[in-house]
Amino acid sequence: MASSRTTVFGGTGFLGSRIVRSLAEAGGRVRIVARNPERPDWATPAHAIELVAADITNPDTFAAALRGADAVVNAVSLYVEKRGGPTFEDVHVKGAADLAHQAGTQRIARFLHVSGLGVDPESPSAFVRARWRGEQMVRSAFPAAAILRPSVLFGAGDALLAGLEFATRMPVVPLFGSGRVRLAPVLADDLAAAVQRLLADDNPPGPVYEFAGGQDLSYRELVEGMLAAHQRRRLLMPLPMFAWRFLVTLMELLPNPPLTYDQVVLMARDNLPRGDWPGFGDVGIEPRGVLEWLDTRN
């Protein structure tokens, strides 16, 4: 499907913009779909890129975005609910289901839906529960859909490393619990490359992929890596999770809280693949590790 047309919902976002670039630079025709789509700065006239305005929460806007597409990638995500704005249910459940349904109705060949590791219908996090329900709704509407579950994403302009860089400026850096929770952060560019390979393969993708980055490490080790990358020495202070839950209750009174309850819930358990599903190795990609990537940036 190298010369196919792929519609990328959320094509201007942190991950979506990288998916667009990976597809375009491989010679594919790409349709960037967002509420306010813009042509990327790196794009040249040789790149076959279209811009279409649509809103994942309004299925009446999908028609032009899906017309003539061979594949659809849903890279839209909402991490924080704001008063008066869309909810996790609007974006991750209803929006994803509506998009998958219309893609199926138009007989689009492939549908890739970006979710995340750790989806759980019983999670105390509304964000995690919504992602799980979204997966079920997408699968029901488009049975051949491929669900992509990466660990926490990182890369230039991300939230993970930017937040850590800020935190390690303080004289004392608080840890989530003891800091033993484990994660394998995924470079967004590596996930974008995996999307491109899945769509370029003549064989249809499998039902689920779980993506882990090149380094499996504890949160404490990640903080220590950030300190080393910036040649800083700081005291690391374990902070019980109940204390974090109390703090975020206060933070969420702010217009733009630096941390939310859902993010704290995610840091209470390991964010690693179960090993039941294929991952980067199955698409021929050796993922980069977060500390290795940090070393190349400094």
C-alpha cells in the first residue's frame, strides 16, 4: 500500500504529525485531518499532502476526510479534560467509534487506532477506562482494525521529558511512591515508523500491537538519567501515592494543572507490554531507548 492515500486524524498532534511525516517521506499520499490543519514546515511540493478540517467529536465532518482513503489512522488523544471542553468519553469512546463506523461503511481497507498500554475497564482512571471502551467500540465497528498500544511516548516537544527536566531543576525531586514502577518509554518517531511499515505491508496488520521502547527502566532510573544528562545532583524523595492523590486534588482546581489524577493513576503501576502481542520486532524496527536518546540530545 505504499502509494495509497492515508487519512491521519490528529495529524497535527505530537504523534500524528510524526506519522504524517513518516508516511509522506516514504512516498505515500497523506491527508492531514485536524480541527485547524496546517501544512508542515518540512513539507516540500514533492510531498503529496492534503489538508482537511474535521473534528473527532462531530461525525458530520468526517465525509471529506474519509473520501477516497485506503487507510485511516486515528491518532487523536485527549489527556486532560477541561471545563466546557470535550471529555474522554467524547474523544476516546464515541469519537473513535463514529470514525471506525464511517470508515467501515465506506469500505476503507485498513484502520489503525492508537490506544495505550494498561487499558483496563476496572481502572480508577476515567482516561484509562475510556481508552479500553474505545478499543471495544472500534473493534465492534471495524472488526479488522489494528489496535496500537505504546508505552508512554517521548520525543522533542513531549510532556514526559519536559516535565522531568523541569522537576529536576528543583533542589528535591519527588518520586511516585518509591520510584520502582517500571516503564519502557517509546520514541514517537519509532511508533510513527511502525505505523508506516504496517500500512506498507501487503499483508493486513494483526488485531493488537504492544510497543515498548528500547529501555525498560524504573521511574527512579529515568529521573537519575535526566539528572545525569543535565549534570545535576539532586535529592530524590519518595512520596506515597496517597500524598500524590491529595496533591492532584488541589492542583485540579487550577486552570491548567501540572499534574492530574489520571496521570498519577498511570504512575501507580508498571507500563510494560504483557508479551501476548507483536511489537516493534515484528515490524523490523529496533526501538531507541529513552536514556540513549537523551545522551544524543546533550
